[in-house]
Amino acid sequence: MESPPKMTISGKDPQESGEVVQPAMREERLFLLLSIFIGIISGLLVVSFRMAIEWLSVLLLGSAPAPHQVRLLIAPTVAGIVIALLTRFVFPQVRGSGVNQTKAALYIHNGYISIKTMIGKFLLSALAIGSGHSLGPEDPSLQIGAGVASKIGRSVGLSRERLRMLAPIGAAAGLAAAFNAPISAILFVIEEVIGQWTAGVLGSIVLSAVSAVVVARWFWGAQPMFRIPSVTLRDPRELLAYAVLGVVGGVASLFFAKALGYLRPKLRSQPQWFQMMQPALAGLLVGGIGYFGLPYVMGAGYGAIDQAMHGQFAFKMLLLLAVFKIIATTLSFSSGTPGGMFAPTLFTGAMLGAAVGSFENHIFPHLTGSVGSYALVGMGVLFAAFLRAPLTSVFMVLEVSGNYSIILPVILANTIAYLISRSLQPVPIFEVFTHQDGLYLPSMEEEREDSHLRFEDALLPVSAPILQGSETVWNSMKIVRQHKEIAAAPAVLVQCKDGGWYAAKQQELEAIFAEIGDDSDHPDAGTPLEERLGTERTPLMFPDQMLSSALPYFRRWPLIPISNRAMRGALEGVLSLEDVLNRYQRQ
């Protein structure tokens, strides 16, 4: 149960007490320091996680997996059995990619992720990916970072609100270390996990992401994941080929999403004994794909992406790899095997992009685009279309390649793919998963598209009487009593000399007038009205501001004057609480 707010001995409001303000400032500083610490610990864990995957991959699949090796069938099948047993009896919360689990921790569990879940995610995801299941390490790294943040926040006794916000901070650190790309991690967490941000939260996310990347680069170096030559667009017609790639990516994302959306609930509805067999069966099928000729689809597949970027696959092979990667990932993920969707998405996009680039080079050899540039753009295209994180997809391509000359094709193709995906598949894939799991987490895409009401949507013409603050109290009283419509109005607007406004209730004015009575020689009779009202003014609000932001002010003010941004003191209209509520009821 949440503890009641602290009060000072004098009983003053906490907001007025320096005794409460100082601890709040200390907690703010502690929060920033914890963000750096979370980034360092998350970076070390993610580096260990990636090393564990590489070690297991060499141990179980060999240093150079090739078709017709029996171990390609045995390793993922046996690993699937181990994963099923451990998931069922030891780590029941490690299913899934990690993105939705982190969102659930933020919105449902007040930022709580258990150490047991974090350990299970580390061990079982490493075993799954290392044994060849078609999954990736980035999403689990995100949840591992969030788990680190949750544990540290609980250990130092942060408030519930602070603890809740530590989850996305740790998530950014884990993802940044996995991608070696801090900007992409920051943007993805904002786009997909929290949806909105404040300066304080953004600062903490940046600190944790940068700290994690510094740790990761200490081990891996600062070079980007993929390298291709700089892109020079000498012929504008080449943008048409990138536009075609955007269309291809948008359509491919639909098949990918539909396959996962269909198979995942089908498998989860099966009897418990069959669910226990699913990771092993998925491993056997994925291993079969590798055994019969396509070992590149096993695991994360970053080596194959690099080969595609350097034109080492023929056109037909690229298409086969894209299709079978979708099949292998759908089988692995739908079986409940823990692992991420990022790497398979990038793999499929790279193969489709390289295929489009190979076709374009064959048909239009005079154009200058390289296969590598198309593969790189293809990664961003499918990321934008399938995972529905358009802004992240652009910066992700730039960061993993270090190639900023490709910005124009990336923006064009990603935008086309994103728009096509939204029209063909209205519900984003992560939201599909949450509904299948019986959760109703906020849809960040819907929140971004929500049309928020603003003051201008409820604004009414100024109908309240207006008094000049420079008038004396005596003259103001005479004006009010001579004009019945002013005396009958529930509130009066007072325009002050400094350009501000004061919304006064009639009772407030009558109390001031009663002090001087009918005595024109009273010491206060010649005082300007605005001086008797004090220095407080109604908040300065403008037509383009959110309508909901006015609600807290009606406890103090009967009316809120809405000012013109170009002319100080000029009014666009006024709002009352009744006007605001009526507008929301009409929405």
C-alpha cells in the first residue's frame, strides 16, 4: 500500500515545505546517477549475453554450419526440450520477445521485473539463439536491461513512480548495448514503450543508453555493425527502385504478421503436453531448413546479412532466404521459445532489399546503386513496416552502418512501407501479441495518431463583463452597480496594466466593495482595483494548447481567458469548466 504523503510538524502543505523539496531534489539526482549505473550494469550483462550466444553457437552448431550436418537437426531439437522444461517448471515468465513484457512491467506491475525472470531470459534466450532457433538477441537484451533497472530501483527504495520509470530507462540501456546504437535505442523506447517523454525522463534514458554503449564499445569497438560504400544518387530514377523496395517490404510485413498472428494462438490453445513439445518441434523444423540447404536462417543471422550486403547471394537464394526466415521465425516464436523479433526482421529486410538491388542492377545496369545499399535500406523498410517504429527504423539504419549518405532512400522507402503496412495491417504486431495474451497495454501508435482536443475546439466568444484594473475601487463599484448585467454575471474579467487578466468571482468583488461601503473618502476607495486583487493572475493560455491542461485551474478560477499569441492582452475567447465538459461530451 502506498504510504501517505509526508507532512511537516507545522502541518503545512508539502509543496510549501523546504523539508520535502530537498529530499525530492536528492531523489532526482540519485535517479540520474542510477541511470548511469544501470547503463553500465546492463551493458556488461548484454555483452555477456552476446558472448554466451556466440559460444553456444560454436559449441552446438560448429564454427561454420553447412547443409547436411546432423548437428543442425539435433542441437535446436534438444535445446527446445531443455527450454520447454525450464520454461514450464522454473522460468514461466520468459516467453516472448521481451518488449511486451517490459511494457507490462511499466503499465501493470509498477516497474517490477523479478531477478528470476531476468536470469531465465538470459539463459534460455542464449540457449535458443545459440542452438539455431530463428530469433534475435536485441529484444531479450531490452528486457534484461529493464530487469536490472527494476532490481536496482527496489534496492535503493525509490518511490513507486520512480520505480515505474526505471523500466524504460533500463530497456534503453539493454537495447543500446545490443545494437551498439544509442539513438535507435532511445527512439524505440520512446516510440514503443513509453510513447511520450519529459525532459527528466529523456535525460535519464540518454544517460543509461550512452553508458551501456560505452561499455559495449569497450569490448566490441566503435565500428558499425555493417559497412557498405557511400551512396551517391546520380540518377533520380534510382529512387523509384527504393520506392519499389518500400512496397515490397510493406507487403512482406503483412505476410509475416499474419503468419505469427495465426500460428501463435493456435499453438497456445493446444493441450499442455503438446505445448511442452512445441519448442523441440520448432527446433527440429528450423534445423531441417538448415539441414536441407539454408543454414543461414538459423540463429540471428548477422553473418548472412553481411554476405547479402556484399553481393554474395544470387537473386533466387535471396528470395528463398527471406521466405524461409519468415517461416523459421514464425515457428520458433510461436512455439513459446524466448527470443526476439528484431534480428529476424532485419535479416528478412536485408534479403528482400538485396533481391531488389540485384534485380535493379540486372535490368538497369547503368544505375549506380549497390546491392549493399539496397540490403541496408531493406533492413529499415521491414523494421518500419513490421515493428511499426518508423522513426527508429531510419536512425537504426544510419547507426548500424555509419553511412549517412543513404538517408534519402531510407526515408522514402521506410515511409512507403510504413504507410502500406498500416493500411493492410491496422493493428501493430506487438499489440496483436498483447491481445492474444489477454493484456490491454496502451497502443503507442494509436496514441501518436490520437487527435487531442485543444482550447480552440471549445472556445466561446468573450461574454463575461470586463473591468479595467486601472480603475479605482470606487469607480469599479459604481460601474458594477449601475450595470445590472455586470452585477448578475457570476464572474468578471479584470484587465490589468501588465497585460495579464484576473477572473474575479462576484463574491470576491463584493467583499472588496463592502470594505469601503458608501464612503468615497475611504483610504482604499482610490486604490486601483488590480492592486486590491493582489499580484496573482489567471494562467496565460493560448488556443493551440491541450484542452485537458485547463482542468486543474478551474478549482481556483471561474473563467480562463484565452490569449492571442501575437498581441499581449488581446483575447481569443474564454473558457469555463462547463464549456470544457460540454466539448468532451460532444467528442
